[in-house]
Amino acid sequence: MLYLSATETQWQISQDGLHHLAETFTILDTTPATTTPPTDEPPEWVLAGPLNSTFGFFYPDDWEILRQDETSVAVGMPETDLVFEASIAAAPTAKDNAEAAQKAAQKYADQLQKDYQQVQTLPAEKFQLDQMTDGATLDFLYTAADGTTKAGSIITAVSEDKLYQVIFSSSAEYYQGALQWFNPMYKSFKILPIEDVIQEP
């Protein structure tokens, strides 16, 4: 119900305008919406590995495979510079697996020094990858050719004369947040038993 009121004198003057205003009145619909906006579902985690199937790790299915060959695989988050890659190669000559892993990590740091500007690295430290407890890790920071500051880590480990490397990186400003993806990915890294490797006939 809508009431119109005015003094007698004002009513004589403004009643036509008030009636016209009343005709434009509409009742607001305050009932709750029957549907809620759709929410993004968390991604599923899927297995990735090189074509020779010697190792594997899990990555979110809304990422994409950037590169995959016999000995390496790289995945990335679309429309970002988040990249996670892993590879297998012959191990460097060393007295033990721990030394070989550290040499491999340092070799990667030395290559960064040659390829980029303003490279900063921390000393290699002992680190576990899969069941390989004598691996190594090294954090790095550098300026890319486009001026972007990149941050990342390399993890190396040696087993049965094979070197396994995991490298992940992103823009420095997003690196800490990117670890929510990178950490479970490197922790899922597994060397696959030889009986699980599918041989082509």
C-alpha cells in the first residue's frame, strides 16, 4: 500500500504530480537468487614423464605439457611463466652420488652465469629427491633477456649412474605463491621400476 500526503494548500497544487509519481513506483524483488554463481573446481593431478618412462611426477591437469622427449618433460601454467621440468642424463664423474649431485647443481648455476645477467645463487645443499637422500638443491635468481627477474630452484640426485634433475621457476614476484604448485610436484617425483617401463616391440 502506498500513501500520498500533503497539506490542503499543497495538495491543490501538487496532486497531479504526486499521482504521476505514484504510477512510476515499482516493488523491488528481494527474494534470494535461486542459483549461485559456479565456482572453479580444483584441478585433478595427472602423471607426466619422459617418453622413455624412466620417471614420473604429478601435475595439475589445467597446466599444459610444454616439451616432452625421450629423457625430459616440462609443464607450465597457461598464461604465466610458471614452469616445472625434469630430466634424466648420464651422471657426472665423481667419487660418490652426493658429490655428483652437487657438481650437477653447480654446473647448472655456472651455465646461468653465462646465459643471463645479474645471476645470484645460494650454495648447493644436501636434499632428498624420491628415495635418493644424497641429492642436492640450489636456489637461483637472475634477470632474463626481457628484463624480468626470475627465481627458481634446481634439485639433482644420482642413482645407478643416472642423473635426475628437477628445475622449477617463475617471475620472482610470484615465486613464493608458485611453491603451492611446485612443492607437491617435486615431492611426487618417482623413479619408475624397470618392470614398469613399457618397451616398444
